[in-house]
Amino acid sequence: MKKNYLYILASTVLLGFTSCVDLDRYPLEELSDGSFWKTANDAEMIVSDLYGGLPYWDVDDDINSDNAVHGIKWAAGNVSKGIYDPQDMSWSGNYANIRQANLILSKIDEIPNYDQAEKNKVLGQTYFFRAFQYFDLIRTFGDVPYIEKPLELSDQEGITRAPRAEVYAKVMEDFDKAIELLPTEWPDSEYGRVTKGAAMAMKARAALYYGDWQIAADNSKKVMDLGLYELYDKDNTGKYEELFWEKADGCKEFILVKQFKEAENSWYLIGWEAFPTKGWGGINPTQSLVDAFEDIEGAPISKSKIYDEKNPFANRDPRLEVDVLHDGEVLYGETIKVAPLKSCYPTGIAQHGDATATGYYLQKWLDPSIDPSSAGWDMGKDAVVIRYAEVLLTYAEAMNELHGLSSEAFDAVNQVRKRVGMPILQNSDASKPTYCGTQDELRQRIRNEWRVEFALEGGKRQWDIRRWGIAKEVLNAPFLGLKYKLVESPDADPNDGGQICILYEGVNIELSGSKYQDHNYIYPVPQAEINLNPGLTQNPGY
């Protein structure tokens, strides 16, 4: 149930006090004088604005991995091409959110007669957001300045980068404070606020990234033991695709979301990511991603006995059809044709600058109840920051790394697989394609499960290939699209020069792909920040 729109709420309430004031421009120090920090409501308004720092356009970030390329060619950023330009980088948004959190922590004790229980809720949210932002910073840039108080402009001289390990320790401390202070649940009227479970899950995500296996396992298990979350359609009644439509908002799989409401603060996801009936496909899955989905018996297609490369979408993991839109599917009343022929305009390969580059379109978010010719641009779907499937896969990966082939690892990953009807992974019957006889075999299956479960979602893949140490291997290889060949035919459309296209035969579309060197594990420090503060150093290799 969607009840409240948190980061919008704070700005709206403040508008009531200050007319045309916008929190992005209004110096928050001015809120610390005699006109503010007088009531509990003052603190609660400001903490609500921290929710604006939650990510949502990170769906686009799959182009920074081997999962996808950008169909809207001009929108493909430099990183997706393997260009890590310090001039392109920014961390100002992270530090604006951190500064606001620091302001709350420095001023909250000035509020008289503040009920301790309510105060703790504000503090819990504040510690969560500070930890979240610093985790994002160290994952992206490595060593970063660590600031624990709101700074004046004059205070910025002399600030240097703290070692990543020290900042990580501070992140863990802040998550622990958030976990201690946050409630396990909020009333429906406060839907969308950070909970104890969200803080545990985010702490587990941070620990997983740095191979802190025990902390990742412990905190994901704590989330599981809360008994508050479950997989959407956990009994596999065929509703998995609904998880990515607006009707699923508020379900028990969603642990933390960034809220949107149609026509008020819309998320233009469909309009940007894929209007495939118009040949506008913001995210185009690669052949590598398509091939990552197993056959319906649980075998990788390279080892499958039932996979047919001329009919590649048959007998596959059901998530492939949910995620990837391909030739012949009917969507929004139109049949998608992806052949590179004039008769396939506008949805065919390279028919215009925004058409698919790989022969595939993104389907994951294409809610059939939305009319893309009218309301498609105006979408109220919440952006999911953490869902329960992530907790299960975190636990599975961590337990396998800690103990190898443990029953707990199998059980956790298999919950995610069973939800879509995929056969369970096991180590008891070597004759089945789901057999995992070694720790590394299970490790590779869990890694693939991360890829297919979160494909084209949240940009997780770009961070996974870094932490697993496979980024150089997968990003430096050519990116491929589907296979096709053009042949002469008397049945061809006259506009197509006497040719017809046969899909899934011939030669793969080959794209330039990306580039990756070892130092690209972290991004360059923003050049604009170095220009402002000579005390900041650049990362090696840039």
C-alpha cells in the first residue's frame, strides 16, 4: 500500500513556511537559527528529505556491464564505452545528503521535550542514510573524505581522503546504530520509511561487496528471521512478471523503495527505457545476457540437451521472457519485428538512432496496463532499492564462501529458483544438470542467479563483475547481439530489395563493447573537486 511520498513531503511542507524555497538551494544552516529546530516536526521534515538520495535511474547502469547497451545511442555515457573521465564524475549529491544527515545529528538535541522513542526513529533514519551514501562513495571512488559534521564553505580547505577501510568501518558503525534505533515496521501512513530490516539488508550488501562474508551472512539471516518479508508469488502461480509492474508496489518482497506517484512525481521509466513499439529502446540486452538464462531443466545452454539455437526462447528459464522482448512478441497491440529491414521499421535493428542495437529490447518494466501512447510517460511504479531476493542470494553466496556446499546456501538460492519454477540446485544426483559437486560449481551457479534474477535492474551487474574480479574478462570481449542473415527471396517485401531476414542463424551482430583495466575497479575522483581542493589526490591510473 502506497501511502506517503517522503522526500517530496519535506520540501512541500517547507514551502508552506518559506513560499518559493527549495531545499536543494536553501542553505540548511539557515534552518538552525531561532526559526527552526524547535519541534519534533522540524527534524522529521528534514529527515524525510534524505529519501531524495535513494537511487532510481541506476536501472540504466546495466550498460556499464556486459548485460546491455544503450539503444538511445546519444545517451550512452562514457563509462559504458570504457572511458573513465574525471571530468564526468561527481560526488556532490552524495555529500549534500551526508551534510544534511550531519546537520540533523548536530542539531536534534536542541529540540526541547523530544519524545525519545520518536527521536530514535529520526536518528535511525539519519544514520542509515549517512552509511548508505558513504558506502556508495567508497564502492565508486575508494578513498574518500570522511566528514562527520556540517561544514561551512571555509571549512573545506585541508580536507583529504580517508582510507577506504577506515570509511568502511564507519559505515558499519552507522548501520549498527540504524539497526538499533529503527523500528521493524512503520504504520501504513509512513509507508516507504527505512526499517530495521532495510538497514540490515543494506549492511549485508556492503559487507558482501568487500567479501566480509560473516557479516553478510549474519545480517541477511537476521532479515530472513524477522519473518516480515517473502518472495512475491513464492508458490509459483505464474505471476512473477507482475513483480515489475505497479500492481506489486507495497508487496512483502520490497524491503526499501523510492516512491513515485503518477502525475505527481512520476518515474518516466517506460518512456526512457523502452517504448519498443516505437522502436525506442533505451536498454538493449546483449546476447551474453540472453545466453545466461538456463534451459527449463536447469542446464546452462552450452550443456543443454533441449536448447534449440534456431528457437532460442523455447524451453528456457521463465525469467528470460519476462526480461527480454524479442521478435514476434505482441506488446501494446503491436507485433515486434527486429529484422534490419525497411518492412520492420521502426522496431528493426538500426532502423533509426533509437532502435535496438542488439536485436533485443528490455521488457522487465513494460506494464501491459499502461498505454504508452498516453500515460506511458507518466508512471507511478516505485523504484525498488532492496528486495528480498537480494537477501536470499546474499545469504547463499556468503554461506557458500564460508562453508562450501552448505544446506543453507542451497536452500536460499533455491527459494529464488523455485519461485519461477526452475529446478533446484543440488549435490546428491550427478546425473542431473543442476548438480553442484564442488564449492566453485555452486559459486558459479549463485553468480549466474544474481545475473538473471537482477538482470536490467538496479545496475547490480557492474558491481558484481568488479567484486568477483571478472570485469576485465567480460568487458574487454566484444559485445554481441542476435544472429541473423539476409537471403534473396521472391517473397520479400519490395521495399527490402528482394531480401528476407532469417533470425537466429548466420553471424552475431558485433558491437564495440567496453574497455576495462585493473585500475577501473574504482572510478576517478571528480576533477571538479580536485580543482576546488588541491588537498585531494587522484586515483592511480587516471
